[in-house]
Amino acid sequence: MTLSYQTLPQTWDVIVAGGGTAGAIAGIAAARAGARVLVVEALGSLGGTGTNAWVTPLMRNVSAGENLNRGLTDELKARMLARGDGAVDPGGNDNWFNPEGMKFVLEGMLLEAGGEVLYHTHIVQPVMAESENPPRIQALVIHNKGGLQALSAAVFIDATGDADLATRAGVPFHAGDEDGIHQAMSLRFTLAGVDTARLCAFLNSNGQGQTGENFLHFWMVWGKNSTLEPLFRQAVADDVLLERDGDYFQGFSIPGRPGEISFNCPRIRAELHDGADPWQLSAAQVDGREAIDRLTAFCRQYLPGCEAVFIGVVAPMVGVRESRRIVGEYMLTLADILDCARFPDVICRNHYPVDIHSVKGGAKLLHERDGTAPYFAKDAYHEIPYRSIVPVGVSNLLVPGRAASSSFEAQSAIRVQQNCHSMGEAAGTAAGWAARKHGGRVRDIDMDALQTELRRLGGNV
């Protein structure tokens, strides 16, 4: 079947498919590099996982006590702090943020740079120049209230998180572990009306030490020696919770939203694990809301300070940790991480641990933080190469973020938001240069020049 669509007369240097964690930053970087940029986003705001999936705070990524992700990440944090939507805790952790505030900051940064954004728009398929070797994407067919339209650009960035554009352009991919099983999904939510002083006092008395009521962090996972486990056991016995509600439970304070706690849960039931399957994704939203009702009842009944809480936010986007991963010019592996691999085309440094949220449970449920490999040293880090965001078989496409070329295990370490920022900044800068200087060919970028520019902009490569 041939699609009937209207080709718009305007063209761009760079089109970013997906304005999420990597995509918003990529759009900003490309626009600042002088490119005419359009970011195409399915929802009504930028930020993706950090905003529409409500994944807050940012996970720390440090080596020898210093942040590894700098550049635009530093600017984003500074802007968040300035408007009261970010915070630094007494331990120096600057990763606390309010997702609603981040929507405003990212949009402002993109528009200030001269970029454009097209909200409420889904990608459909690329229009390929198949006669070229390797093939080139000529245009992107999208769908919105205007119907089917084709948008033309010199370079495309797939920041959908699920490699939607890349796979439809014929790029091969991997998905899941050796059995095709993906990491667990979550549907995050908040509870408002919390008496944080009472909750803080309870947590301190219950062995979960806090740095103060404005920076609460508490958790429970079955069999991991959480002091909250007896309460969960009682709640299961009282038919308030299901057994699986204790597979993963975690709460955080939110800057700028006093009396509100963000929860990194519920975990979606095990058979719903593929975030690229629309039926599973829809069922996950339903399953998550049912679990949120149970967890709300638990908090009201068992956690002092939460007696009068009510649901503040349910994330409009399911939290997907891993789906498709492209086959790129280089595939990052677990050995690369453990051996602290270095690459001549480095675009990002990482020391976040292998963090597999397995629907199977067991030893890999949480972070592995100890070992004898070089990676476990306090001042260690590994690098992510540019080649990992360059997909095989297409000349003018980059894929930064959680869909970058990596093994299942390696992806669990590089998928966190700040790494997606760094990959997005490199991709945006490179795409802008490729569009304006190299006929869209992303492999023709001068890597030394790109790294020099990223360092000039405050990056850590």
C-alpha cells in the first residue's frame, strides 16, 4: 500500500524525531550549531522520560566525586535552580528537579536557540533515497491534525527512544536479553498532601536515614534488607497490596512542590515488558493505575504523615527502560564497561552502574556496585563512542539515547538521563555540522573538531 501524503515546501537542516531526554538536547545543540532545526514530538512538551514519564531525580553519574555529564546538562540544571525547580541537597547532589519546570526550561532553550518544535505529531515512515549507497533519508512522513505530511531535511536524529525511525529505515536492531525479555516498565506517580516532617521523622526512626524533609528518599524491595519490608508484609497479609507491589518501591521529594512525593513505581506486571508493543504499552498504563490505587492506600494506612495524601500526578507516559537497540558502527558491551574502555571517538563518559530492572527478579534486580573489575574503582569511568549512535546502513541518521548501539547489559548502564543528554548534545552538534558542511553525511564529521567543540561548550570528553 502506498501512502498518500503532502510534501511540505519548507526544509530543515536537521529534523529530530522525538523531543525527549536526548532529543530535546539534540535539538538545542543543533540549533546552537547554526542549523535550522525542527523537533517533532508526540506529546505536548519536551523532556520525555524526565518530564512526561516523571522520572525524577536524575541519577548521579560521578567519578571521583565529579559529575561526568557536563555541557548542556550543567546549563539545564542551572536554569532549573534559578527558577526554583531544581535543588542541591546537603550532600552536594544537584540532580533533584521538578518535571513540570523542566518542560518550560527545555522549550525555552530550544526556542532561544532558533529551533522549532511541532507538538502532537507522530512519525509514520521515512522516505528513502534507495539508489544511494548507503541509502539516505530524504524526508519523514508524519501524522497530526493536518493529516499525513512529509518533512524534508539533510540530517535526521532518531530520539524516539525505541529506534522507531531507524528501524523503519531498515536499520537492524536488538531487543531484550538473550531470551527477548526486556527490563521492567514502571508508571510513575506522585502523592500530594504529605506531612513531610512527620514522614521524615518516621523514616529516620525506622532506619532509613534522611538529610531533611526537603530531600526525602525511601525504598523497599523484597529481600534487600529494607526496614520497610515488615510494613509491606503486613499490607500483603491485610489484602491492601499484592505480593508484586513489593518488587520495587521508591519515593523522592520534588523541588518546588512541597508536600509532594514522586514514586519510582509501580512496576508493571512481568508479562508486560515490551515498550515497543502498542498493546503491551496500553495494558501497562491500565495495570499501573490499578497498582497506584493500591500503593496510595498503603501509604495512607502504614506511613505516618501520609494519612491524608491524594494522587497528584500520574505520568502520561509509561516509563520504558529498554526496548529496541540499533546495530551501530560499534556496539558497546559489558566488557567495555567493566574494563573502562576508551575510544578515539568518545562523546560521553559514564560511571553509572549496570542497573537491570529484571522482570525475572533475582540477582540483577538492583545495581551491582561492588566487584574487582576496574570499573568499580571510585575514580573509574568508561567511554561511549560516537560510532555507537551511528546506525549501519543509513548515511544521514544518528540515534542517541537509550536506543544507542549496545548490548542488553551495557544499555542498562548508559540509559540514564544525563548520559542521554551528553549523547544528544554530541548528536545535535554533529548533525548540524553534517547538514551544513558534509551534505548530511554523519560519518564525515571531523571527530577531533567535534570533541574540541564539545569541550569548548563545557563537555567532558
